[in-house]
Amino acid sequence: MTRTSGSFCPTIQLYPPGGGDVACSGGCYFGSASAEVDCNLTTSGSWTIVVKDDDSVETGDYKLTFLLLGGPLTAPSDPDHDGGAVSSGQTTGGMIDTPSDMDGFTFQGSANQRVRIVMTRTSGSFCPTIQLYPPGGGDAACSGGCYFGSASAEIDCNLTMSGSWTIVVKDDDGVETGDYKLTLLLLGGPLTAPSDPDQDGGAISSGQTTKRVIDVPSDMDGFTFQGSANQRVRIVMTRTSGSFCPTMQIYPPGGGDAACTGGCYFGSASAEVDCNLTTSGSWAIMVKDDDGVETGDYRLTLLLLGGPLTAPSEPDQDGGAISSGRTTNGMIDVPSDMDGFTFQGSANQRVRIVMARTSGDFCPTIQLYPPGGGDAACSGGCYFGSASAELDCNLTTSGSWTIVVKDDDGVETGDYNLSFEEF
């Protein structure tokens, strides 16, 4: 219930069928212009809503909106008809068209499935708010709101049961209005929807670079790959047009919190993830604008150390095995590109690696990873605009070591020579 004129304090009381005390109530607080009720009905029948000024002294106009979860979420008399079923990978538009308006959306989810929802304001001045309700009634399982005047709200949580879940979106205070976009991703389910025009997302393999677009506010793209426990994963996402801030999260098989995250910093055009996988199975990568507001094109590259370092679909085929005393040439051919090389090394052996740029203006960067996963053991980068990077260190264990080379920011491109020596 939202006051639209006057100075009264909105109050709502909900009475059960057949008489009895108020089952639920809501009032305005600290002079707010709205009141809300959010509760489970305890019995079936004809319920009664009573609205008034809290002190029964002041007067004014109001708007009242009613949503019954598990029932119809749109009414024939409602002009905007926002709400209804939404599928994973879909972005839908809607409008908070009057004070007190709420829109409800439903989707089918499974227990332990991870759900990501982004709601972004595209006009007006309302504060986006999302609440997610379980099948069969109950308190909101997850909620998200705008903070510090931001234009978006997010939900990132595990579903606790299988069935039809309900998303309710509104202005936080129920007062302001405007248009919005809403995107749903169900990890472990389809990551694209037939109704979504860009069809971004899907399976990605080690060594592959894919080109995609954050095409509307709230858009998220999801990718999957097969990984093994203790395998090291490197992912680079680089913006190639627009002004969005690249953000990545990777999620483990079977649901759970993001295992690793990466974002743009200080206005940079790229984000990176560099971490060990904790379990084997199908992992999910979720990419978006950090605030869910801006749009643009991007490139995404995946490297799984200990697995293939080139993909059949890649035109340059850089990377693979390298031997001591050899110099090989390669190319950082597109933004986000990384090349991986492997060699057999022994504990306490000394290695020296030099990467020299031969064309372009990228900043050479080298990282050396141990067998069996783990953080980079050694790294080297270009300094003060130099055209080369060097790495000189002792190996700590025996086995197959991996060299990863790239542009430091994942943005620029060019050719290079890579020299490798073992002592």
C-alpha cells in the first residue's frame, strides 16, 4: 500500500476467514509512504484486507497491489501485464508502472541448483529489489536490493528444493516507478533461452577464445567446462566495445558459492580468474557487467592447465610442448588471448624464460605453474613499457610444468618470441 497524496501513515491488516485476530499486519515506519504485508496464509477461504491511516487521523490517496504466490501473477485489468514464466538464460523487460506495483515471475528449479538473478533499472528513479520465494509457500529464501543509489539488484543463492519458484520485483519503498530488465540464469540447466536474441553462452573448451556480447542491462552469459579436482584454471574476459566493467565468477558442479571471482579494477577493460578447481565435474562460468547496467562486446579465453592448451576451433594453435634451448614464436592474436606451453622439469633445476614482443604494443607477461595445480611458482612482466619479460627461478618439484604467456591487461595484441632454457 503506497500513499500517493496527503500525509497519512499507511497501515494494512489481514484477517482470516470466519473471524479471528489479525493474521498479519504492516505499517509505515519513520514517516515512510508505504506499508507491506508478506506472510503465509494459515487457512483456505475468503481473506480480508483492511487499510487505514495508523492513527485514523490523516487522509489521502493510495495505491494497493496484491500478489498471491502460487496463483495468477497478472490480472486482466492490469494494463502492463508484467510477470509470468521466465526461463534460464532469458532476459525480460518490465515496468514498475505505478506506486505499490509488484511483478511476479516463476521458474522451475531443482534442489541444490544455483540461481543468479539480476534486475536493472533502465528508466525512472526506483530502487530495484528482488525476493525469491520457494514452492509451497514460506519466507523469501533469498533477497537482493540496490545499495547506495545503484540501479541494479542481484540474487546469487542455492535452491533448497525442487518445484516452481517465484521471483517478486519492486521498488524498495514501493513509491518510485520506472522500467527494468530482468535476467535469470540457472546453473546446471540451460544457459541460453530460445527467446534470447544473442544466444551467448554454452560449452567452452581449454585453449578456446569466444566472442560474445552483454547486449542489454542485466544480461549475464553462462559457459560450462569439464574440469578435474586440483586442476588450475585461467580465464580472461576482455571488453572490446562499450563501457561495461567485466566481472567473472566460476561455480562448482552441483551448486554452491562461487569458488573464484575476478573483476575489473580502476576502470580496466578486463577481468581474470586464476585458481584451483576443488572438485571434478561440469563447472560454470558466469560473466556480466559488475553493476549490471552497462553493455558491450567481449572476448573470453579459458586455459585448463594439465589439459589441452589449444582448441581445434582456434586459428593460431599457439602453445604446446617446448624443449630447452628452443625459441618458438607465437601470437597474442585477439584481446583476452593466452598461450600455454609445457615442459618436463626436475626438482631444483634452474629455468630461464624470455618472452620478447616482435610486433604490436602488448606488455609481455609470463607465469610458471607447477605440476598438479597450485599458484604460479614464478612470474615475470614488462616494466616501464619494455618489450620483453623474463623469468629466472628454481623448480620446486619434478613433473610437467606449464608456462602461460599473455598481455598483462589482456587487452593488446601482437607477435612474440619465447625462449626457454633449463640448467
